Amino acid sequence: MADLKLVGLCGSLRKASTNRLLMLEAVRRFGEAEFIDADLRFPLYDGDLERDVGIPDEVQALSDHIATSDAVIVATPEYNKGISGVLKNALDWVSRTKGSPWADKPVALMSAAAGRAGGERTQNMARLCLTPFRPLLLTGPEVMVAATSQQWDENGRLINELNAQALDELMASLRRHAVARQSL
């Protein structure tokens, strides 16, 4: 088996984002893999910009990373009961690239939020936004870290056992799908 390639998209740009912590914790629990932490600092999608300049290099790079990866992790905060503009913008831009980078790609969705639901609404919205791209969206276990500011130790490790167990199960499932994809 060749080395696995994993791409992570974090819908928050803050360095101290707990969604970034969650994504990195997921990568650690996924196990050995080449990991690319996608930079989603793209210009706002604009059809005129696309027509005049084309697909920005950084967008094409992300699309290529997704296309050549074995699996993708998407960590999304909940902003005003939905996904962040950063994540939606990245999805919109990648949808404009050639080919179908997301098609049949195993994708694990997770969220961390300050509220008591842990980002349930943002996950529902993210699933709706990803569905047209036809990825293999894993259905669970759902990882929704509530009261996120209280869920991490000083090393950035998840301390809530129920969340940690769900994350382990989700990453084991993502790994199984990634390995199976390689054998196709």
C-alpha cells in the first residue's frame, strides 16, 4: 500500500481556532499519512474575476490536492447558524475548477462550536453544500465538540472522552475508506 494522502480544510482562519485544533487532532488520530493543511485565504468568488483572470493558482492547487488525495477532513465552525464564509467561498471556487476533485472522495466532517450543540447546524449546511460534488460523505459518528473553549488541554489535545471516542471511530472509518480507495 502506498502512503496515504490526507487534505484538511478548516473553515476558520484564526490560528487559535478550536476547529483547527479539532482538524489537527483528527489528523493525529487518523495515523500515518502525508497531510496538507489547505490555506483557504482565497479572493471572494466573483464570476467577473474568473472570466478576466481565470482560476486563482491557490484555488487550483487546492482542487489538485483534493483530486489526488485519498481522503479529506473538513472542520467547520458555526457562524450565525451556518458554515463560515471562508469555507463556502472555498467550496464555490473549487466547484469552478476542471474535473470533479470531490467525486467519490471519502470526506469526514466535524465541528467545534461555543454552543451546546457543537455545530450541528453547520454540519447540516456543510453536507448540503458538499452533496452536489458527490463525495463519499461519512455519516458518522458525528463529531460535534460543544463548549469548545473548555475541551482542550495545554497541548491542544481533546480531553472529552466521548468526543475523543467518536473522533477515533470517525478517523478509523475514514482510514478504511481511504485504503479501499487506493486499491481501486
